[in-house]
Amino acid sequence: MENEAKKSPASRLSIGVDFGGTYVKLALVRFEERNYKIVGYSFFPTKQYSRQGLIEQLIIRIIKLKAESTFKGLRVRGVGIGVPGRVDFHRGTVLDLTNVHDWRNVSLRDELERKIKVPIFVDNDANLMAYAESKYGAAKGFKDCVCVTMGTGVGGGIIIDGKIYRGANFAAGEIGHISINKNGPTCECGSRGCVERYVGNRFILEEAVQRLRQGAKSSVRERLNGRYENLTLEMLSDAGRRKDPFALNLWNEVGVHMGVVLASVVNMLNPQVIVIGGGVANAGKLILDPMRRTIRERAFSVSCQKLQILSSKCKEKAGIIGAAALALSDRNE
Amino acid sequence: MENEAKKSPASRLSIGVDFGGTYVKLALVRFEERNYKIVGYSFFPTKQYSRQGLIEQLIIRIIKLKAESTFKGLRVRGVGIGVPGRVDFHRGTVLDLTNVHDWRNVSLRDELERKIKVPIFVDNDANLMAYAESKYGAAKGFKDCVCVTMGTGVGGGIIIDGKIYRGANFAAGEIGHISINKNGPTCECGSRGCVERYVGNRFILEEAVQRLRQGAKSSVRERLNGRYENLTLEMLSDAGRRKDPFALNLWNEVGVHMGVVLASVVNMLNPQVIVIGGGVANAGKLILDPMRRTIRERAFSVSCQKLQILSSKCKEKAGIIGAAALALSDRNE
């Protein structure tokens, strides 16, 4: 393997797996210098399978993608798997998963390596998204970066010195559970005023619905015709882009709340780049502008000098690309 | 130098300098395996000298300590200097200092190396305190740790993988300026609700005086006899130890506020050790108990599994020991 790497350093092949709560997606990825190309793809629904069924499906699909690569005359160097939960990266063990039933202390690496004769790497999905951005995305070329994914929850990954920072219990990066209000609303995690409690999908919608019920004026109001439960984030993004003051105000608040927490992150870690990704981030400028402004208002000016706050470049592919990239890394990282 | 290090790895000598706003302290330190001993000491007042005068004093004192070491038959390997401000560690340049006048972009390392023929290392004092704790103090043996110093301000240093984490602008570790209340009182830094605004020396005293003026009952009240401006943190610590409910409540609040911010730090960095030092920390258990309780209430339980919250072991020597230890490190760290 070392020899071959020396012979053709320009082109390397690996498989990335994005193990989500809804779908498991697999991609055969060819990396060239600092770019990547997805050359094979496959996916299957998560919820149809038991734990053992999922592992079997994974094995079948990985072997199939490996066969495709052989057909193309290239060899798969490794498989990286990103899961929505905590992973003991060094042992390749899934410790616990969110939104996927019956996955505690599963030696996923060992189970797969018994059947697939390539190195397997397992890590947390937010870590891998951050890794993708730092290697091939918005933070390419920077050695330290913080990545935030805004969706149902607010996740995060920290890259220090080009490597994933995992923490003592593989639980680092929980930016969504930094409290921005010590007396704020109770969070599912047991703390209070966690930023996720203000900017998570569900809470944005709840807040919007509450305000509409209380009589707030908005173009979405007419569109819903009293059926507030049909409100979606897309409607709010659309309304914001059409300068609907109600929606603009709501997104502004999301941006300010994220700005408050990221100002604290900047004061603590002084990163050069913060990458914002995830579904909620699709509101784009509506969130990013107030977020950037709030960070600059609140964080140390010296720490903002070189700071760049960028949108994810790998987007929905970040997890799969990060997983595939990790499969090419040194296992001791 | 390499050769000599190989010959006697057990005993190495360096000079540590703690460049404070009130005193500059210098120590000749002998390191043996994982212990240290101060074998020479010197200090002078900071405010009596101009910038150039301070540099001259530093040179004179360092040369004198070096001479002492020669007398003892040992050779000084390097000099480490901790300053209260931002330092470009790689260039050895003091970027700006707090509480010391006229120090901006001073090439301290170059100025000293011209006169003293040993390697000079310059770094931020909170970074060096953290380094001392991680190498020879409470966090000895752990590769990641977060150190917090509670005094006039709340400072911090972050050690990752045994190395000081400095950030893109050498401004990382500002734990005192993590906001615990987005709408909280305005901080000198321009942000709102920074934890320093609740637990910095001055704010503890201000809060206590305000409550006493409003009629709060306490044993310190009689001691002050109306002269509230004479209240000190020592009086409040004493009163707390004697179970004065007013003081106990005040220290409890300090501990809870620190616990709130450290729970966020734990969720973000998942460190194995947090070391608490600095003057305010002298209140000891009065602060540490509610701090520990609050962290456990608020941070992810999995991140608390291995977490240790310890008092500083190097105490007031942390800065000088960290500086001396850094002088023995690889400059590329």
C-alpha cells in the first residue's frame, strides 16, 4: 500500500458512507491532489433494517462498490463511515446513536473488516463534515477550523492542526449545547438556554407559529390559511427572500443567536475559519449577515481580524466526502 | 546541545520569567524528569521602569541568574518569558500588553537574544500557567486540558495534545469572555453577559457591597462598620468559611456562574481535566463545590464521565514554571 501510494500519489480511491437516520448513502470517491470526484453511488433506507440487517446491507453495498472500482482498474484504499452519534474512533466502535435504534457499543469496524479486506474508519458525522470542509471545502488550506451544522440540532466539528479534535470521550464539538442564556428555556440535554433551543429547526417553527397565532402579520399567514402546522422552513426562507418583515425578523434572530454563541467560540478558540452548513443554513444571507455582524460586535476585534465565516462548500456531500477522506488518512490521526 | 541533553536527560536547567503588571519575577529552575525545583530567584517592580528600562533590567537579571548556574556547574538551556497580553510566539514578539504601558509590537525575543546567548521563548502568561499545570501540576499526565485563572479577570489556557493551543491571532483561551447571558450586563470587551462580568474580583465585590447597602445581613457588615469600600475578597472568604449565609450565597453564585460557562466548555471541548487557579480560586471549596455540581447538572453526562475539575497545583508559581518549562521545549511547538 505504501509503495503504491508513492507510485501514484495523484489519484486515490476510497468509499465514504453517510449513515443517517433516514438513509444510508455510500459513494466511491476518487481524490486527486486537493479535489474529489464521486465515481460511484448507492443508498438504502435506514429504518427498514435491524442493526444486523444494516450491517449486512453495508457489507453488500461496499463489496459492490469495491467491485466497480476493480472494474475501473483502481483499488479502494479504505472505507470511512460517518454515524450520527458518538464513536470511539481508535477502536472503531459506535458508542451510541441518535435517531437510530439499538446501536450501543457496536464494534462496527471489526464486524466490517472481517468481511471486507480494506481498512475501515468510523467516526461521528459532524466530525467528518468538518474534516471534508477542511480538506476539500470552504476551509481548505487552513489548519484550524470550526464547522457548524444547523438543522434539527446544531452540531459541530473542530479541526485543530489539520486533525479532527475529538475530546476525551469522543464528545467534543457540541456547539449547539453552549448556553447563551443561563436562565433560558430548558433544553432536552438537561441544560438551559442552549443555542440549539433557539435555532434548531423545530424551535424556529414553534416560535413562528406562536407569533402567527398571536396575530403577527406576514405573507406566510395568508398562505397557511390558519393551518399553522403546515408551516415549513422553506416557506419562511422564501418569505424572507421576498422581504416579508415577519420572516426577515425571525431569520435575523436566528443569525443573532448563532452570532452570540459563535462570538464565544471565537473568544475561546480564535479559529481562522468558521464554516456554516446544514439545512437551516440554506436561508443563507438572511442568517449569515446578522450572524457575521453579531460576531464582530461581540468577539474580540483582534480575533476577528483574519476570521472568515463561510458557507459550507461540500454541502450535503460533506459527510460522505469527509468519510471517504478519512479512509485515506493515517489511522493514528 | 542535543548531545548534552542525551548525556543527562534527567536534569535540565532554564530560567522562567513572570512579567506581571506589578512585579517582574525571575527564577532559575532545575527540572528533573517530571519534577522541578526553583534554585535561584529574583524580582523587581514593573512600574518603575520604561519599556527600555524593563528590557535592560531583564537582561541584567537573566545574566546574573545564568552566572549563578555556571557557578553551580549547570548550563541554562533557555529562557521563557510569560507576559500579560498577546504574543506572536513564533516571532517572539509582544503584540500588546494589558496593564503595562507602551508595549506594542516589541520584538522581545530578538532584543534579548542579541545580549543573552541562549534561546528565548515569549508567550502569554495564561498559556504558560496552563502549560505548567499540564507538565508539572494538576493536569500532569493528561494530553488535553483547560486551565482557568480567576482573578481581576478570568483568563484561560488550552493544552491540546500536550501543546499550547494559541489560535489564529494568538488570542485563544479567553474563557472569561464567553457569554452566559446574551442580554446580560455590558462587559468592557464590548460584549454582554461575559462570565468575567459576574465572577471577576471587582464584580464580586461590587455585588456584595450593593447587597450590603441594600440591608443584607452578614458578619462582614459589622466588621466594615459602614465603610463598605474596605470590603475585600479575603473577608468574604473568611466569612464563607465561618458559614456566614450572605458570603456562602455569594460564593455559591460565583461557583454556579463558573459552572455554567465550564459546562459549555465541556460540551465544546470535552477535556479530561479542568484546572482552576488564580486569586479568587482561593475561596476553594466555597466555589469549587457549586461549580462542580453545576457542570454535572448542565454538561453532557458522557463528557463528565472522566472529567476532573482540580485546583491549581503550581499556584502562584504556575506562570514562572510554565515559562521555564517552555524554554526547554521544541520551538516549533
